[in-house]
Amino acid sequence: MAPTSQYLSSADLKAVNDGGLIREDVMDQIWDISKIPLPYTDLVGSDSCDNAYFEWTTDKLSDPEIGGWVVDGADSDKNDSSTGARLGNHCGILDKEVQVTGRARASDTIGRGDELSYQVMMRQRELRRNVEANALGIQGSQEDDGDATPGIPAGLAAMVTQFDTGSGAAGGGFAAKAWTEITPGARVPLTETMVRDAQQDAYLDGADPTVLMSVPGVIRKLSEYMFTSSSRIATLTRETQGITGGGSATAVGSVNVFITDFGQTLTFRDNRIQQIYEDSAAAAAAAVFLLDPAYARITFLRGYRVNPLAKTGDADKRQMLVDWSNRVMNPDAHRVLLDIDPTAAVTFDGA
């Protein structure tokens, strides 16, 4: 073989200062795996409000009672009227800002036409994810004072009826026009009994939750439990058809629907946007929601928008903004199990 000094190789071309003479082979497309659904937002839908603090009213029938007979012709001396309750929430503003120089916009970039348009599109997606994450949080509500204190909408965990998991969690509930923040307790494993009891508690209140939503780790552990002998629910095999005739068989490795004791179909929904929070010992914990989608909304004072900002030089500025809140029509329509350990195996009753 001839010595390298006698021929020009691709290595020689790459070695030319600065950056070599071989064109880079870069696909003119951006592959983004983060464009994922927003399960809670898509599930409950949206409505609007006219003020930064907005209210609504709730009511429900009284519990059935035994007795209460009246004598024929007796005068009426009772008042069974009920006022119900008045609830409210504060709106909060979330935003993203971008600044792109004139030269950056004029440059021939990979995978996008105009750099400013691309940045606006991506930051708007991030903003929608932030709304989803905060909507499912444990924070209480806070009024905007127009100075240093921003408005904060209460998270769903603070607004819906809690079912006691034995973790020692406290907080939640509405008083004096504010929702109280959740103070986490010590995390506990999820049990089938917790889910059944919470569903029964809601059912006796007149509610019919149809969706169980939590972080992926909890949903996986719940599905894995459904295949165990103690669950009495699912088996690792099922009947398949068409195998002898050349058809294909399907391996089923998960359970995502649970028919409750009271006839409801409870669908398991994992939410990759829902956030883990810290329990009282700073360990990872998660909320598990039993939801009736008809009784919750994402509420907008100002919907998603793009505001051009004043130019102060050779750069274009944009602000992506949304002014929004949570609305839970009736807290008793839902249940939340707090401080669930997303890494622990699900059991029947914790034994």
C-alpha cells in the first residue's frame, strides 16, 4: 500500500483548518419525543371566568333518614331549606419569554424555517405542560397583591375530597376564600382496599368517579398487582383465537380497567406530566386521583397568547402567557389518596 503522503484522504479533508472541507451530513429535521398528551387537561375540558378571583356554588341532597312521620293535618313548623356552599379560586399567570436576534432569524438553521417561530412554538408547548403539572399539584390558593405576591390557583389535590390513607397528610379544604395547601405525611404503599374504600366513600356521597389517574410508577404497580394471586382479578393468560388457523396471538401484560363493586368502570390513566412531591421525610410521594371528569375544569381568564415585546436592539422578543385556574364543581365528586409511594408494590390491604 502506498504511503499516506502519496494520496489525499478524507482524513486530510477533515483536518483542514477550521472545521475541515467535508460537509456535515445532518438531517434537516428535529426529532422531539416530548410532544406528549396532557391527560388531565384533555379529560376535563375548559371554561372561562371574568375576574382573577371567581366563585361557584355547590349543593347536594341531604342523607336519607328513617322516621320523620307527620300527623294528618298538622301545622308545618319545619324548614328543610339548604343553602349549599360557595367556593372560589384565584387565577395565576404562567409565562415563557424568548429573544431571538435578527442574525439568528436570517441564518439557515437545521430543521426550522424561522428561529423565532420555532422558539415560540416550543415554549408554548412547555407552557401547556406547566399548566397540567400545576393543575394536579398540592398547593393551596393565593391572591395576587399586585406587588411581590403572585396569584396561585389551588392544585387539584387541595380541592377534592381526601380519603385517609393513614399517612398523616393534612390540609386541603376551602375557607375564607382560600384553599389550604396540603402538608404531606409519611408515604404509604397503595392498596386495593384503599381504592375500593375511596370509591365506596364517593359512591355513598352520590358521586361516580370513572378515572383513576396518577404518575406512571403508581399505575404500573397497580397493573402488576392485578396479575397476582391475591388480587383475584386477572390472570397471566387469556383465550386467543385464530392461532391454529394462522392468526396471531396477543400477549396482554397490563390491566387498565377495573369494574368496581358498585358498577362503575374505573379506567387507569397514567400521567407523565403529573409531578412527584416530597413527603414529610423528603421521600418521593404521589397523589392518586379518582375523578369524575364532568365535575372539573381548567378555567381561563386569558387563554394562551403570544405578546410581542418592545424591541430594544437587534432582537425580536415574545412573551407566551396564560392566565388560568382550577375549577372543581363539587369536591365530593372526586377522591384523592395522598402520599402514595410510587415505588412500592401494591397489596390487597397492606398486610
